[in-house]
Amino acid sequence: MNDLPFTAADAWAEPGQSNQLEYTVSELAAALKRSIEENFSLVRVRGEISGFKRHGSGHWYFALKDADAVLDAVCWRTTAMRIAVQPEDGMEVIATGRLTTYPGRSKYQLIVDSIELAGIGALLKLLEERRKRLAAEGLFAAERKKKLPFLPGVIGVVTSPTGAVIRDILHRLADRFPRRVVIWPVAVQGENAAAQVAAAIEGFNRLGPASLVPRPDLIIVARGGGSLEDLMAFNEEIVVRAAAASAIPLISAVGHETDTTLIDHASDRRAPTPTAAAEIAVPVRLDLIADLGSKTSRLAQGLGRLFSESRLHLAGLARGLPDPHDLIGSAAQRLDDRSERLRLAMHGRLTAARTQLAAARLRPAALAADIARIRARLDEIAPRLATAANRAVAEQRRAVDGLAGRLTSLSDTHERRLNEGYVVVRRGDMIIADATKVTPGVLELEFHDGKVDVVAGSLARPRRSPRPKGPLPGQGTLF
């Protein structure tokens, strides 16, 4: 191949001249390629991206254009992986690279080494347009945001495993309330960062009860500070949609306090720093212990007051109840009185009948008339007597049933009194209820759990205030 440079004079040389150089197509293409690459080995070109295409091999193909010209550009896969800006049609950028030719198509093109937006204003405009479009879809609506768990059992962290961010989060969690942490390592900068972050959020949500990795109760997406271009992965639409679709509550902690990314709008809670995200995620364990101790003390004091008031109320009710011994004594006395009257009435009736029978034996004729008269009288009053007898028996049965119920209740009261500390004093089968009836000798004391024999000495008899007979004033009687 002729290495002489190709000049315009050579092109306009007359055909008949003997010193005219001849080039093959390949030689001419190589000469042009070498000339362009030597003169444009490093250039910065500003223009608008048009016809952007990401090939299956990972290479980028697009064109840079302005109002008057178009320049083809290509970015190889290894270089594209390091570029933070994701090209889009209509984006104004500054591309840095080297100019070369593509002999197969007689075209020249720019081999791109880096891409940056043409000024912060263009990038902010792009982000603002994306924010408005996503907000119109409802991805940032307040009603979509979920409440964070008070004390998550497992916390999933999406971040770089080698940076200082994960160390800060783990250290802060250990200080406040140690929890189990599952880390999903991702790249936080570069071409694949957005896809990895979105895949991590979706992966945590796909975990189930049978998974080897526990499903987190809370997700933290964290990254340290950086420039606007460094944080572009968290402004990508794929990341924002993954955060908004997460069924697990999510905290975004990207950058420093002044940094704002689109994932902050879609997350359930924004933390100004990764350390602040750990503080939001869990409470302080010592504060919870102190609060629990305070509430326990207040509960114990409240229960103590409740028991004291109930005890006083019960004692007041007990003072208003009548003495069961008085109730039993009065009922027993009435029963004895009625038994004695019944015995006397039966004796009187039998005596009168015997007298009438003796008198009738002395008057046989009159006796027959009397018997006939009495039989007629009996026939007349027999139905009435049967009705009256049935009524009397029913009334007496009701009375006996009532006395039996009261006696049962009084027996229960007797047992409760023994459980409260009272004692029944007996001498033989007789209950001694008055101190004046105590004489020297053996007495039996009945407690709630057994009986004890004691010996009473000769002591001065205590004076007893007379007990009023009948029910207390203002109080009825059970009988």
C-alpha cells in the first residue's frame, strides 16, 4: 500500500500525467481512516440523540444531530456499562470519543467513550418531565403508601455490599434494636445499576414462607451521596415502578439530605441518609424497656387501688347483713312454738272426742240419732274438708320448702363465716353463743378446716349488752 498522503492536487491531476498516483478503494479508505483518526483522536461533540438503539450484543448505536448536520455514533458494550446516563431520543448530550470511519459503508462515526448531559439544566428538565409523567399515573399518590411496621423481624437492604453505607446501617441497627438483616448486593452506579436495584426489590417481594431466605418485613434502598449523574440509576423509570409496586413497605435512603431522586417519591418513607433510614426502621430498645416498666408500675398501682376499693365495698355490704344466728334462732323458736300448739290442739281434740263418745254410750237412742245427724253433717262438709285439707297441705309444703331454702343459704353463710375467721363454740351437742353460758370445762372449737378441744377456766363473766328482740330497725325478716 502506498503510504504517501492523499492530497487534493492528486485528485485534480490530468489523466495523461505519468506521475499520477493510483489508489485502490481499500487504500483510499485506509488513508482516510488514518487521517481522520490522527487529527480527531479525542473530540467532544454536543448534539441531540436521535435513533437510539441498544443492540442485543450490548452495543449502543445512535446519531448526534443539530440543526444542520448529523453524526453517527457507536458506544461499545464495555464502555456502555460504565456510563451512568441512559441515552434517550431527544436528549441533548456532550459525547466524548474519537472520530473514525467505517469503510464498509463509506461513513465516518464517533466512537463514544463517555456521555454527559449538556448541562445540569437539561438533566433536571428531563427528570422533571419524567416525574410529572409518573405522578400522573398515580405512582406517587399518598394513598398508595403503606405504614411501616413498628418492629420488623427481618429487614432487607438493597445496596452495595462493599460501601460504607451498609456498615453504617448495620451499626445503627445494632445500637438501637438488633434485627436480622438480609442484604441484596447491587451496583449503585453505572448502566446495569437501575436494572439490578429493580430486580432486588422485585426479588424480595417474590420470597415466600417456603423460601430459604426469609421474606423481609421492611426494605431499605440505600446509597451514599454523589453527583446528579451518579444518582441517575435511582431516577430510572424501572426503579420507580418497582418501588411503587412493592408489597413490602420500603424506605428510600439515597444520597444526602439535599439529594432528591424519583424513588423518594415512590417509596413509602424517605430517609435523608442511610443512617437515618436505620433509625426510622426500628425503635430504641432501651426506651421501650423503660416505657414498659413505667406502664407495668402504673398497672400494678391501679390494680392495687381497685382491690382496696372492692375490699372496702365488700366489707360495707357485709356489715349490712343480719346475724345468721339470730335468723336461725328466731325461726327455731317459731317452729317450737307452733309444734307445741299443734300438740296441745291435738290433745284437746282427742279429749273432747272421748268425752262425746262416753256420753253417747249412755244414750243409745239419742246416740243413733246423733250418729245419723253427724253422718249427714259429715257428708255435707266432707268435700269442703277435703278441699281445705289439700289447700292446707300445699301451703305447709310451700312453707317447708321456703324454710329449707333459707336453711341451706344460712348453712352456706355459716361456712363462709368460718372461712373468714369465725369460730363455733360447742359443749357436747350444744352451741354456746353467749359468753355468760361458758363454764369451766372442755369446750370444742370448730374452725373452717377442723375442730380443736380447749379447756375453759373460771374467769370473770363478761357483761353482755342486751340484744333487742325481733329484727333490727328498718330491716325486714326473712321469715
